[in-house]
Amino acid sequence: MADENARPAEDGPGPMSGRARVAVGAGAAVAGIVDGARSGQGIAAGSIRVNGTEHQVQASSNTPLLYVLRDEMGLKGPKFGCGLGQCGACAVLVNGKEVRSCITAWSSVKDEVTTLEGLPARWAQAKGLSASPALHPVQQAWIDQQVPQCGYCQSGMMMVAVDLLERTPNPTEAQIRDAYTNTPPSPHLCRCGTYMSIIAAVRRAAKAMA
């Protein structure tokens, strides 16, 4: 099995090379925000703010955010799933809203990025806690509900849960289903079929966050 931490080759034969090229091309298409606009948001040119810390980025401006997070910052929460924004494994939060990082050029991001690793600090900030807990309530609910099977997609699933619960503290099952299936650009996919456990975990997290 290929190392899931390795960045897919952008050149050469093989099914992954085409996906990587599409991802980079899609990233270039959305890289319309210039450094001046980003500087206006309090983030220095050539930098992004991730999990509360500003990082200088070495990658070219059209590099997908996913590669910057994983390759330059060593954050392994977001995963490379399809490279086309169609599965959700790469999802992160940008200004609290779920974004597919595999098709988002890092230079287009002008607000703070939160990955799975940053969720405890996000919760601490929201609740005014003096120190970050070990886990965000959504992460704890995923453990308590024993949601993951292979676990590859679950970081993205938790990002959706946080996005939803911050906007809708007590969602109905219909609202939970809608968040996972009708959020552009595509539904979130779980190859193991853990959807009912995900719904239960979101409900459990909602109670813990109330």
C-alpha cells in the first residue's frame, strides 16, 4: 500500500498523477485574492494563519492548501482522498466554514484555517477556557460513539460537524444529513458506511456543547 503521507506525483505515469494535476489546476483557478487583500486581514504577505499561528509559506501561490498543511506544516488531519474536492477527506475550516483544501489554493485563503489538530484550542477560545482541553467535544463524541472503521475520511467528517454545530447548536437529523450531503461541491463520502454512527456522534456532541 502506498504511503498516505506521500504527496502524489505531478508528473509521470499512473492514475494519481492526473488527479494531482487537476488539483493544482483547480487551485490556480481560485487563487484570485492578492497578497495586499490578505495583508488587509492582518496576515502578512506570503503567510497563512493556521490553528492560531501564522506560518510563512514556501510553496508557489497555486499550490493546494492541503499540500501546504501536510508537507510544510506536518499536519496530518486533512487527508488526500480524491484530489478533486469530491469526497471531503481533505476538509478544513476557513473562518469557521468547511472548505475542501485539495482544490483551494493556499494563497486564496485570507482567514484563519483550523484543522483537526486545532479543534481543542478552538473550543477553548469559544468557551473562554484558560487552557485547551485534550479534545474538542466533537472529537470526544467520535471516540465515545466509536465512529471510525478505517478512519480515513473522519477528519473531514468532524470538520463538517464543527461547522454545523457552531451554526446550529441543536440540529435535527434532517439538518445533519443535509450538512453532509448538500454542502458544495459534493457530499462527504465514507467508504466504510459509518453514516448512522456519524449522525449519532453529531447528536452526542451537540449535547456536550450545549
